[in-house]
Amino acid sequence: MLSEKDKESIQNAYRQFLNGRELKARYGQKLMIAAIARALGGIQRNGAGERDHGKTDGEHICVVEAGTGTGKTVSYLLAAIPMAIAHDKTLVVSTATVALQEQIINKDLPELIRHSGLKFEVSLAKGRGRYLCLSKLDQLLTELTSSGVGASLALYEDEKPQVDEVGVKLYRDMADELASGRWDGDRDNWKDTIEGDDWSRVTTDHRQCSGRRCPHVSSCSFFRARESLGKSRVIVANHDLLLADLALGGGAILPPPEETIYVLDEAHHLPDKALNHFAHHSRVGATTGWLDQANKNLGQLLGEIGDGGELDRAGEELPALLTAAKQKMEMAWPLLEDLCEFEDERGNNGGSFAGRSARHRFEGGVVPESLMHLAEQLREDFDEIESLLSKMVQSAQRMMEDVHSPVPIVDLERWYPVLGSWHGRAEANLELWANYSRVDEGAVPQARWVTLVEWGGSFDFEVCSSPILAGKTLEFSLWRRCYGAVLTSATLTALGRFDRLKMRAGTPDNASYEIVPSPFDFSRAELRVPRDAVEANNADLHTDAVSEALPDLLEGPGGSLVLFASRRQMETVYESLPGTWRNRILMQGQQSRQQLLDSHKKSVDSGGHSVLFGLASFAEGLDLPGDYCRHVVIAKLPFAVPDDPIEAALAEWIEAKGGNAFMQITVPDAALKLVQACGRLLRTEQDSGTITLLDRRIVTKRYGRAMLDSLPPFRRSIN
């Protein structure tokens, strides 16, 4: 139960914040603060200050859906920070997007510190991949100096583009900026955008990083940033970093879950991001090439860092295993060609490469016996390879720590990232082929599929597996372990219920679930379904109808947003419109997202009319208040394209259990996306406008009524 002391601390902080900002209390904000405070204040602790795991386990988790305008960020910070201080825990605020992360660290938290009276330290947490590796930059510049412009720098990795003169200048500028103190090594703080290939040469990951053993550790940007985490009460992170930490056991990057209160903002993204982290994949051709390349370079590695001991012994066993694994990977190619019939993104079947998303899914996650047998052989080979490489990595680590090492530190620095990369690749293959070599024994099957991907002017087979739901993984790695957690977003319910979130994220039934009312007056917006709208399941007829309807619909003043479910329809409609109309339209893909938005706002600011054409990514996170968006047109109900192998496997599993996948998955998912799309119109309490839905199924189909009822109470004009 929330103590009077904690209640008073939160109330005082809220009162001071409102007074300092000259704001009035918001009803929804007060409800959200109270809900979070009750949940965190009700956590039962043992004598050591740890959460007491009892029969009511789950009540330490609070789920709050709060719409735009509620003031979510201030609500959860004002409720959770005093509780973290009182319980001596770290508060980790995790977001799905960089934009929100920057808003919290640069705006919301500084304002809270300035006006609330709360005293606490703040840090921003990023993964290694956002920071420069000094060791790699040093090696790169040395090699460029000796080899000159055009050096490929791909001796030990898959081939990368050559470094041109522009790249050389970039790396020298980096070294100069670091030396002068004008740059801290954070990619996001560099003065210009750094292309992915350019950055990948000078960053690292946990496999390639030698950590505290590196001679550059005292100047390392990543470790400098990480040291501040241990001194901070509040850490701002992102979902990817949080999940990476959990995959490493928790407490490897961020504080241990047991010592942490998490606030997961934009929490509706967490399940999908979790699936990405816990999936396995390996490319047959690329892995075959890597095994061959590693074998060729092994002799040079042993010649330069051989220790006459364990590293040499393990290294001498590798060639035979690398060769055996390569031979079996070569056997996988014709086997997959024989077993798989690929379906491209248009639903066309064929035995050859038909498109970038061509894939074959194994029904029920059941792998054919011939592939399972080969997978078991590959598992055995990669198990031994991983074990030997692990010994070599550990041996290299010991030598880097030994001041009397028989191997020069400069050689160890050069080869350690290579060893780490090999080890990581071997481990990834071990996990993938182990997954393919066994029959699922749990209640929920795995999704398993093969994708054709473009590779070096030809194609490669990417063999993949993934859980179909992240719920169990999150339950055991996060919900059961954490001291407390708050999940929030404007869209956590689907069809007015939290069932979808519970299934996908695994949040406990006895967690606290709250829906906080929005401060917006939704009667300021009108939802229209025109009488002449057609059902979108007839694609060609629907596209023609949208093309015909848009010019009249978009005649009004200010900016408009038209949302499409497919790029093909968006481009077809764009091409069908008169040239005078196309001049008003800014279409996703023509420029970067930010450039499109800047052009749109500039046109509206000058009194012109601008129309944005966008896909699903424009239906969420787009903030166009006032005249920037007076009309949102939704071309069709946002049902997912049925080509995702994980969603297809989930639907298959639900049907096999006697359920109705369309009503249990497809409709709730579409309802949530429809709410998000409609949410692009009202961004402030003063906004008004129109939402037009050009898909008659919202009226004619049985599920349409449920989807309509899940929308905010807009004025309706449904003919």
C-alpha cells in the first residue's frame, strides 16, 4: 500500500511542477499518476529490500493506456521517480523511438528537475554500436596509410565497399575531432549523417570488444558513458538496448532487473521488438563463404597470436571442423532448392527467385526430416566450432591482461575483434541449426521459414526461426524478475480490451490495467464514410474509387494526410491524378521523411495546400497540429498483409486450437492500427478537422461495428 510519506512526496513534486510551469492540473494526468503510485507503492518487500515474490506476483506491474494530450511522460516521471528514490532502485525509462528518447532526455527531465524539487542524476544509455571504437579507428587509419585509398579492409569479414577519398577524410576528421575534444565519439553527436558502411568500420559489438583489457579503455566513449549509468537514479534507454541486456542475462548493460523499476513508453512496440531479438537466422551462401575465408586466414592468425598453449591447440583442431561444416552447408543449398516452393510478395508461386520477400514457410513449424537430419549434423559441427573459438577468445583475453604476454598487444588488438566476430557467427549458427534439429515440445510452436535474399548479384537462402509470441520470454526474463514496471502508450487496447497486449507481451492477468481518458473534445472531429465508398477487398475497383474521390475530398484549406495500406495502391492513385493535383502531393519515398514534413509545413505556412501520401509508418508518430493536418483520409482498413511468416504461423496455431484467427488476431490488430491512424488528426486540444474512411467494410461487415465502437467518440457522418 502506498505510504503517506510517498503519497506526500509525489503530490508535492506535482504541485511544484505545475506552479513552476504555470500549468493547471489535468484530470487524466492525475489519474495516471495515482495508478502508477498505487502499483509501485503496493510492492511488498522483504528485509533485504527485494520484492517479495508471492501469490499475488504480477501486481508490481501497471499498464496504462493514455491518449495524446494526457501528459504521459510527466505523469510517469512524477510518479515513478519518487518511488525509485524511496525504494532505492534505478528507474529505467525505455522508448521505441529516438525522437521520444531525445525529448525525454533534453526536455522533459530537465524541466522536471528545474520545477519539481526532486533531486536525481540522469544518464542516457546507448549500445556499443552508437559509439566509435578507438582501436578500430586506429587500425583503420594505420592500414589506410600503408595500403592507400581503395583498401577494402575486408580480409576477415564479408566483403564491404572500398574506402574512397571521402571516407579517408571522414576517418581523419574523426581522429582530429576526438583529439581536440570537439567530439565525444557518439555517432548521434557527429556534425553530419554517417552512412552505415562508413560507421560499421569504426564501431564494434560485445563480441569484438575486448572491454577493460583494451589499451584505449580510459578514452573509450562507450565505457565513459557506461560509467555514468552506475551513478544515476534515472536512465533513459530504448527497447532494443533493454532487450539486448535481457538477452545477455540482465544487468550486463543496464542495472539488474531485480534492482530496477522500468517505464516502457511506446510499449505497444515491445512484443515485435522482442521477437526480433529472440529470432535466429543464417544465410547459407554467406556462411559457406565465411567458413572458407576463416579457414584460409586461420594460419595467419595462429602465426601472429599463437601462444604455444591453449589458443594454438584449439586453433589446430579448427580446420577440419570448418571444412566439415562448409561441406554440409554446401549440401543445404540443393536440399533447400528441392524442399522449398517460394511465394513472392504478390502471392505468386515459383521455384526461382521471384522478389525480395520471396519465402517458404514450414507449416506448423515442422521441418522436413531430411532438413532436420542435416540440421543435427550442422548443430554438432557448430557446437564444436563454437566451443573451440570460445577457448581461443578466452586465451586471447588472458594474454591481453598479462603484462608478460608472449604475444605483442598490437597483434592481439588486431586479431581479437576477428576472433570475437567468428565466435559470434558460430554461436548464431549453432542456435539456428539446434532450433531446426529438434521437434517443438512446448505448447506454442516456433515459426520456421526460408527467405530468398539478394546477394552479390545473385541470391542466397536465409534460414530463419522465431517464437510466434514473445509473451513467455518477456514473462521469465522481465516481468517475473523486475522490481516494478509501468507500460504505457496511447494504443495498448484493441477493441477496448487489453487481451491483445496480454497475449503478445505476456503481462500478468493480475497486473493493474487502466485506461486514462483523453483531454481532447473529440466532437471537434468528424468521421465520415461516404455512401459511394467501396469495399477494399476488390483491389482494382477500390483503387479506382479512391482516385476518383480524392480531388473533391481534398479541396479544403490547410494540410491533408492520405494513408494507404500498400505502396502499389499509393503509387497507382498518385499516377492517376491530374498533373495539377500531383503538384500538391508529397509522397512517401520521394524524399526522406523529415524533408517531406519540412516541405509540407513550409507550403501550409505560406497559405498553400499540401497533401501527404503515406504508408503505415505515417499512421503512427506523425505530429501535424493545427493547419498542418485538417483532413485525414484512410484509404482502407489497415489489415496486415498476410505475408509475415510469424503472423501466419500464429494464425495457423490459433486455428489448430479451434480458434478464429481472423477475429482473435487480424481484426484486433487492424482496430488498433485504425485508432493510430485516426489519431493523426487531433494533436492539441484546439485542433479540429475531418477523418474520411474510404472502405465500406466498416459498415457492411460484422466486425466493422466493433472497430467503429473502439474509436474515440468523433461526430459521425456514415451514409
